Amino acid sequence: MTHTAYGISVSQRPRTPAEIAAAVEQGLNRGLNLVDSLTAATSHRSLSREHRKALNEYRRNRTTYVTRRESARIAMIAGGLAIAGSLALGLLTASPIFFLGIVPAGALGALGVMSWRRLGSPPRELAPVPPVSALPRKAIGRAEVNRYLNVRTQVMTVHGSIKSIHPDAARELRAADSAAAPALNTLVERLAVLHELRIKLPDSAAANTAETACLAISERLQVGCENYDVLLSACATLMATPELESNTQLQTAAESLIAYSYGLTRAADL
């Protein structure tokens, strides 16, 4: 095939098999990256949706408690002030009509006291931890990160079912996730940074060090996922047989996950 440039006939050099293979590989990589981004976005949306639901529930519980607490406090204060005012006016004016105001004021104060006693302790659940993004293709630890995102989604999804059966167990489940997710999220973030380092500095000592670190972090993340799996298994057992022994299994699994995440945090501090 020829074309003319400035009156000179130039022949287009045919591409070699190696160039054709490289072009095909680039096209495949672009397609795979697109699929990966769509898959990661879908997985991230699922976890983000569950996180938003948990966060809304957390905020709603906190707001409800604060509203009830302030209402009881205002009723007690208003009742006390009304009683004091009625007594003062009655004594100053020597008019019995002011003493009659003590009755509704006392009722208001008593209502506040009863509401305060029924209030109980504030919500014990920790704030839900936001999710992290998946790693790109060919990143070391990508499979472990995907597993972690999936198992976290399952834990947050099953929380509602557990709560309807056993509220205390649901609190244990949420507490375990809220305590463990920050440490495991940090591992994922480190893997992402190390992957960028390997890409920007290929065939270097820094890249080799980053690869070794990625392998070690991936192993830690794998152990965290296994602890999450044990927690999910305990949840399934509790839903099948909501008995004291099943709740004990879930509590043990939750404590194990919290202890492991605490060890990760302490190791990072050191």
C-alpha cells in the first residue's frame, strides 16, 4: 500500500508479528482493565451501600438517644423550676392559687425523672468503618484484597439478620468489624502504595523491597480474612440455632478478630 507525500511515493512498512502481538496484548490489557474497573466498582458499591445503611442506623440510634436524654433533662429542670416558682409566688403573695401550680410542675418533673431512669446507657456500637478500593490488575495481594472486601460485605449484610434474632450478638458482630476494619484497611492502603512504587521504579532495589513487603502484607491480610470467615461461620450457626452456645461461639470469634487487628495495630506502632 502506497501514498504520496510531497510528490514522493512512500510505501507503508508492514508490521512484524511481534508488533502485531504487542498491539493485540495492549488491546486485551485495556479490555481487562476495563472489566476489572467495572467489577471493582460493583463490589465497592455493594460494600459502600452496606456501610451507608450501617452509618445511617448508627447516627439514628445516637440521635434518638440524645433527643430522649435532653427531653428528660429539660422536663426535670422545668418541673423543678416550676415547683420553686410556685412555692416562691405562693409564699410572697400568700395566695393559695399559686400553690396549685405545684401539682402539674411536680408531674412534669416526675415524668422527666422516669424518662431519665428508663433511658439506660448510651449506644455502645462503634461508628461503621468506610470501605477501601480494590487493587488494580497484576498488583500483589489483589486476590486477598478482593476476598477481604467480599467477606466484609457479607458480615455487614448479615448484621441485620443477626440483630433480629439476638441484639447482643449483633453488637458483638459490629464491634468486631469496627475494630478490625481500620487495621485491615491500612494493609490494603499499603499494598496500593507499594504497587505504585513497583510500577514507577521497575527493576530496582526499591521495587524488589516493595515486592517482598507486598507478599508479607498479603499473608497478614489472608489471616485477617480467615478470622472474618470464622466470624461468618459463627453467625450462620447462631441463625440456625439461636442458643447460648451459638452466641458464645460468635463472641469467641469476634474477640479473636479484634485481638488479631489489635496485634496488627501494635506491630505498626512499633
